[in-house]
Amino acid sequence: DDDAPAKASHVHMQALREHPMVESVHGLIGIGMYGHVYRCTIRVQEGRTEARAAAVKITQRNAEREHYESTILKHLSHPGLVRLYDVIITPSMRALVMEYCSGGSLQQFIRGVPAATFKSIDPFIRLAPMLDIACAVMYLHASQIVHRDVHSGSCVFLTEPLPDGSPLPVAKLGDLGSAKLVLKSSFIMTRTVGTVPYMAPEVNTSSTYNTPADIFSCGLLLHEVLTGRGR
């Protein structure tokens, strides 16, 4: 049904408007593999009630994945991670209410800037987002969590980046739906998870792996940030 996405969006937006946490719904941001994401203004109670921009991800399928992501995120707090404000559960929907990062993904920035302009940006400026992401990965590992899908598409800018040589905004790591809690340093995984071009060899071949797999992905991300690979 070609009209199915539009019908689903209409139902989702109506359900969000009726929820007491949601002050207003501004529209659909995008449709991913696991659901629809909407830009909303929500009411957050932190000492006092205030309005904040949020990205609300409504599960389209694989509710177990979204439940796992919310379970991990609600116990984490780091400036390099996309923040989870709350989880909305009603008879008609399940949604993650996330921090809204308006600058798009690092991948969009790298591929959207003309090659000559990208190469003219000071390498130290290009490295700044990588430092943000590396700190977030270190925090996850210290919290005994392996991300398992670090790539430029899962890194987002808090505000709009400008390709004019000025400092880039804060970058945050999101999409923890593939993350795994590792309670013991000896714990190993074998399931192939992640984005293929960024996978460590041991992940791609379903061999045993652990936190070093994230480090390998960060290395490929660093190469992309410095060279604009994938143009």
C-alpha cells in the first residue's frame, strides 16, 4: 500500500498530540528501519516544567530492540550521547522521547560538503566531532556497554554545522539499539551486528569479539572524518 506510510504518520501524529507530555508536533523528521521519528516540543519536569525540542521515535517494528535501547539509555548520562528524556507507552504506540539534534548526521555533513570545501577545512576542526564520539565510546565501555554500530550515520550534530571553517558543533553518538551490556570483561559475542563498511573483521566473520570492535569502527570513522572517504 503506497499510502501506508502517510496513514501511519497521520495516526502517530494524532496520538502524540493527545499525549500530555507533548506540547506540539512539528512534523515527520524521517522514517528508518525501525520506526518513524517526529520533531516535537515536550514538557520536561526537572525542578521546574520547561518546554524542550525532542525527537520522538515511534516503533514500527522490532519493539524488543527499542525496549533494549531505552533500557540502556535511561541509565546513561554523558554529553557525547543523545539523551533519552522518557518513554511513552500507550495501547496504540511505544515511543522513545529523545534529545533533538537539529544538525543532521556526521555522514550527511561529510557527503554534503563539496570535496574542495571539505579538504579546505582545518583537520583539527574536522577532528573535533571525532573527539566527542571517542569520549562517548570510552564512557560506554567504562559502563560495560559495547555500542556495536559506530559509524558516521549514528553520529549527529546538536546544531547545524557550517562548512566555512568555523568550529563544528557538539557531536553526539546515538542509535544504541544494537548495544550490548557486557557484565564481565571475559564476555564475548559472535553475532554479526552493525554497518558493514565499519565492522571489525571479527564481527563481519561472526568470530568472537568484545569492546575492541568499537575501537576498530572508531578508527574507520576517524579515517572518514580526515579524508572524506565515501564521496
